[in-house]
Amino acid sequence: MAEITAALVKDLREKTGAGMMDCKKALNETAGDVEAAIDWLRKKGLAAAAKKSGRVAAEGLIGVASAPQVAAMVEVNAETDFVARNDSFQALVEQVAKVALEVGEDLDAIKAATLPSGRTVADELTHLIATIGENMSLRRARVLRVPSGVVATYVHSALRPGLGKIGVLAAIEAPSESDALELLGRQVGMHVAATRPSALDIDAVDPAALERERAVLIEQARASGKPEAIIEKMVDGRVRKYYEEVVLLEQVWVHDGESRVSAVVKKAGGKLVGFDRFQLGEGIEKEVSDFAAEVAAVSGVGAKPAA
């Protein structure tokens, strides 16, 4: 049996694109024979999955799961919306959300967790990639907890309960849990889905983002030609307006169009202490394919004649 060295594992990984641990296991199973190890990986679907790993996966699903005083939200990506409607993929996202509920939001911990199938989350993803034929990935996870009260979940345009393309968690502390508080949390989730706040309160606003906004507002105010003292007051007023746009507690409650979110939650006897909003694929640069151009390139149509 050939010695399973780091160099041998690296060589197999470069040839197949499979994960380091999968390559090591393949070499152990085949007595260090690289060609046999390649076949072993192909039979397991691991090499095929690896070949797809470079493709952009910006579709998929947001999944949520909850229990008393805690809720979890995950994003699992695939390449096409078609896969998001696959029962096996949907079942996996549901399971991953439940795993996050148990182990927390650390992605490595989630991937290492064992599912009812006996596979880890990472292995189940690999298996599904090989089965369905698309790249997939666990992109992110969020878990919120409160000592008492509720962490409500909301999924916009859900494909089925707990699965959709926009998900929100809303953590409300209160002396006890109640149906009314759960309903309020869901309403907060709907509000967040619609308004996309970036901070819970004014103190949580990103200082760099605020400075950029203030710089723009100052230049806009100076264009009016007014004195500096007036400009400062104009900018302060516009910064307050900026807070009303990006700070959840300062926003106008979408459900009545007049109350502040902070006042609505306080009136209900609770305190909004956290939230998060996942929108499927946000921040992922999607590939734009010109199918007609691809066909023309393959067929040679439109190619310039040789000089």
C-alpha cells in the first residue's frame, strides 16, 4: 500500500476537485492508487459534485424553524429556481433549519451535524448535488434567542410552511409568551420584509454608512447656497429622516401608516431586541447568459471570415 501523503491527497484533489477529507478517504479505500481513488470518488458522486462547485448558485430557498424563545433561519443555494421546487431539496432545507436551531449559526457546526439519513449536512448536500446535477451550498445561518418572550418567524410568499425567498426573524422580549405576542412578532416580520431596515436602533447604525450619508447631505444642502448655520440644521433634519428610513424602531409601522414601530411594540408590553432578514441570493453576482450569443459562438454564425 502506498503511503497516503499530503502530496498524494493534494494531487487527487487537483484532479477531481473533491474535498480534502473525501480524497483522503478515497486513497485509504484504494490503497493509495490515485486512478482507483478517482473511480471511487466518481462512484460516490463526489467527483461529479466537485465539478459543479464552481458554478454560481444564487437560487434556492430560505428556511426557518422555531421553538420556544428561539428561532433559526438558513439560506441554502442552488443554481436554478427549478431545484427550489424539488421535494428533496425542500426537505433538506427544512432539516438544515432544524439543525441550526439545535447547534447554532456556525456553518461548520451545521455541516458536521448528522441528519436522519445518517449523513452529515455536508455529505447530504454533496449527495444531492450528484443526484440532481446542480451546484448547491449552505450560505449562511442566523439564530436569535430571548430569555422570555418570543422569536417570531415570517416567510414571504412561502412555497410551503417555513420555506420561501425572503425570511425574517424578530426577537421580542416580554414577561411571557402569548398568542398576541406571537402575532405581533409575525407582523414585525412582515414589516421588516417590506421595509428592509439595516439597524435595530440608532446606536446600531453603521458609523461608516452614516458618515457617507452625511457627506452627501452636506453637499446637497450647500448646493442651495444657504449659510453654513442653516446648512447644519438642514443636514440634522435630513439625518433624522435617514434614521426613519433605515432604523427599524424609528420606522413608521406599515400596518397603520402612522405609529412608530417602537411605540407599537412598547404598547404590547414587549421590547424588540433583535431581527434579521434574509433575501435569497442577495449579494451574489449572478451570471447573465445570452443564449443566442452562445449558440452563435458554437455554430460559428456571425464569425468574421478569415482575412
